[in-house]
Amino acid sequence: MSIYRRTSVDAALYVLRDISRDMTKTQRQVTTGLRVEKASDNGAYWAISSTLKTDQKAHSAIRDALGLAAATMGTAYNAVDSAIDIVSQIKAKLVSATESGVDKDKINTDISQLKDQLRSVAQSASFNGDNWVTLSDGDDPTKPREIPSSFIRYSDGRVEVSTLSYEVDLAPVDSTTSADARYLIDDRSGGSGDYGALTSEHFATEVGASQNYVMLSSAGASGSQVEIGVSNATTDDQVKEMVTVVDKMLNQMTTVGTAFGALEKRISIQSDFAQSMEDSYSRGISRMIDADMEEQASRLKALQTQQQLGMQSLNIANATYDTVRQLFQNL
């Protein structure tokens, strides 16, 4: 017949088991920094945070795309700005060609060098293989250039990636005009140069010039184009026509540069917004699943102390049980 039950020993074991379970959970939170690491910790918070993490990565990708677009846009703007300066020098050379007794052939040598520089600037304005100022074969001048700008998740679960568009890149309503010259050079072999400010004949046509003056001949243009240049045989009236045409070109180039600058500013604002959204997601996820490290560290120390006390209680209970058991063995 049993005359003694190990009630104190069992109680000490139960306490130690509970302490050990709490310590394992607390140590895991301290190690991972998470209080909701898997669905079993908190199914609702785990599901929400998992979705938010994927959206956060999408916003990060949007920010990277905006950074690339900003670099591309900066390259295009710098090219237009440089081209405006070069064309302004050509205009000044043309004005000087109206002076009596000047050697126009020598002036044309300078103009030719500046035109070569113009083509070089426009063709080299490429970032990551993307050139926004020169049209080549395969490019569609009527197709808007779009940049990913934001990631949107609607309340019904639908997602959408919105874009920014190069605002002046719109298809002409009817036939093209000088306002459609939204690039510096339209060098498509199947085109006529209409979409390049330096290759379009529309500027000369609209001012009523006697010839179809262009700054640079387009690869696909007909033989009717006449590149701007002078010689000692060029009349003053012809030079004045060229000055007028070049001035119109400069106005359109300024419009293009303004559009690039405005889009570059929008990209910068959108990039800042994408960064703030990414930070907001990080804070929201953190509130749901991150552990309070100070609280968990204090709790771990307390549990370690409880574990030590529990071990001592178990040792005392075992010693008491052994003493009583020995007394009965001697009977």
C-alpha cells in the first residue's frame, strides 16, 4: 500500500515545464526579433503582414524604376540643354554672316563643326540603351513613353501599376506640324524627319522660307531638305530666312526641354512618395509582428531566474521524498 504521494515533486516539474515552454518562446522572439513569425503565432497578423511585405517589395521596385527613369530623363534634358546652346551659337554665326564683307565660307566651316557636334550630342544621349531625343528605326514617335510610378492595391484585392507619361508625346491630330517635333533628331529611314526639331521641314514651311531648311538632314527625308549653311554665294535674304527658321527651332527645343524638366520634377516627387510609402509599410509591419526586444529581454531574465528557483524547488522536493522513503524502508 502506498503511504506517500510525490505531490510536491510533480508540482515542481509542472512549473519547470511551463517555464521551459515560455523560455523557448521568448528566446525565439529575442533571436528572430519577431513575435509573429508563423501563422500559428497569430494567423490574422501573419496574413496581413505577408501581403504587406509583398506590396512593400513592389513599392521598392517602383522606386528603383523611378531612379532609372530619373537618370534617363536627366540625360535627355542635358542633351537638349547642350543642343540649345549649340544651336544658339549657329544662330549667332548666321547673324554675323549678314555683315558686309564677311567671309561666309569661313563662317560655314564653324557652322559645320557645330552641326557635327549637334548630331553627336543627340545620338550619344542614351542611358541604359534608351535614347529619348533621337528617333531610330523601330521607334514609334506617336507612342507615349511611360514610366512606372506607383503600385496600388484596392480594397477588393485588385492591384494596379500606374505610370507617368512624357506629356508632349501625343499623336498628331491630323497631319504633323512643327509642334510635333518632340525629339532633336528623327533619323528613321522610313520617316521624313518630322518629329525632330533639327530635322523637320515644318519650321521652314511655316515661316514661308524659299527652301525647306533643316539643321540636319534626316536619313529618311527626300532630296527637298536643305541643310542650313552659308557660302559666299548665299544672299542676305537667304541668311535672314535661315535665322528665322533657326529661331523657330530654338523655341520648339525650349518646349521639349521644359517638358523634360517638368517630368524630371514629377519623377523626383513620385520617388520621394514611393520612399515614404515603403517606410510606412515597414512601420506598419513592425507594429504587427515585431517583438518588443526590451520587454522580451527582461522577460527572458525573469524566466531564467524562475527556472533556477524551480530547479531548487525540485531538488528540495526530491530530497524530502528520499528522506521519507528511507525512513519507511527501515521499518
